[in-house]
Amino acid sequence: MVYALLIVWSCTTILPVLWVLLNSFKSSQEILTNAFGVPHTFDFNNYIKLNHYGNINILRGFANSLIISGSVVVGVTFIGGLAAFILSRFQFAGKKAFNILFVICMLLPQFAVIIPNFIIIKEIGLNGTYLSVILPQIAGNLSFAIIMMTGFMASLPAELEEAAVMDGASIWKIYYRILLPLCIPIFATVSIMVFLWSYNELLMPLVYLPVRDMQPISVLLSYVSNSYGTDYGAMMAAITISIVPLLVLYLLSQETVIKGMTAGAVKG
């Protein structure tokens, strides 16, 4: 029964992706007449259109997405790792309040802070730069990263650090030489999740990056939908281009993601 339910659930996830992929090789007319069938001929014209219509530069959009998402991942893992180390290994006043605050921050919708963030970014002169998108995304993903990393680090035996202290290791050496190698699964999990969220982010780059050459792929694909509102083939090709890198990334790292998601779930 469990396997049957998992198969049904997998089909609800896989079939829509397969449907989009197949329709990306069809013309708009064929999509309307044969939406759920195999293409009569695999035509790549829809992908060619994306580079020949309008001012849309798909390759530039991919580069912008990698710059933004990569910077967000580096910032979140660096700051989140240090914060998780403190919360999982040290006792100090207000520790519980910080944990509650991180949970509350995860519950705040993005729409509630989009205007205050925009005003702050404009006042400090970062509007229209990559940092206008990178810094708010780092702040928005830190709560999730800290909670995940704290649970994982708390499950690691403290005896390793006690032995290092006896050998004269400093706090920084304990973190970088002992904890970090053991925390690779959770760091990889958090990095992949944050990368996916940042890669798919639409509202923030749309508001903070008015310059077309600096906008990520998610924003450029929204222009494709607007420009080709009736050209379903081009829309399907644009969706396929955006999801293929994510699928490849997850398939290559799925074992690490699963390990990191479950290793810190139970302590002791």
C-alpha cells in the first residue's frame, strides 16, 4: 500500500514535467489538437524562438541566476553555519528567544517585507545592483538554514569537541576542522534548497532589478509568457529550459539531500 501511494504521488509529479517537455517540441497548433500525445516530429523551433524574438537573452539570464543564487548560497551557509554552531554548542541568555524568533521569521510572508526592504535598499544606494536581491534573499533564507543546521549539529557527539579542547584547539579550529567535515550533508542540503528557492524567485528581482541585462532567468521567462501569450510552444520551451538545470542538480545530489534532511531529525 505504501509503495502504491508513492507511485501515485510520483506520477502526479513526473507526468506534468514530462508533459511540458513533450509539448516544448510541438507547435502551438499541435498542442491544441494533440496536447497529451507524443509529438509527430521533434521540432526545436520553439527553443530557437527564445533567442531570436524580443530583447530576451536566455544565456545572460542563466548567468545572472547563477551569480545571484550562488552568492545567496555562500552567504546563507557561511552565516547560518556560524549561528548554528553557537546555538547548538553554547548556553547563553536569550537562546530560546532567538530560536523562537527564527521560527517567527519563517512565518512572515515575503509580501509583508517587500516594501520596507525596497525603501532600505534605495536609501543605502543598492537599488538596481545584484546586492539589492542577494542581501534580502540571504536574510530571508537564514532562518530555515539556522534551524536545519542547529538540529544537525546538536545531534553530533560533544565528545569530539571536548577531545579537541584537551589538545589545545581553539573554537575556530574546532568549527572548521571538526564540525564542518561532519556537517557536509546538512550544508549540502541547505545549499541545494536555498539555491532552488533563489533560482525560482520572481517577485524580488522583478521589483529590485529594473535593468534587463541584470535580471535572472525567472524574470526573463515571465516576459516570454507575456510576449508569447498565445504561442504555447515557446512557453513550454521556456519552462523546460528553466527546470532542466534544477532537475539535473537534484538528481546528482538526491542522496546527500535525503541524508541531510533525516540525520538531524532525532537526537541521541
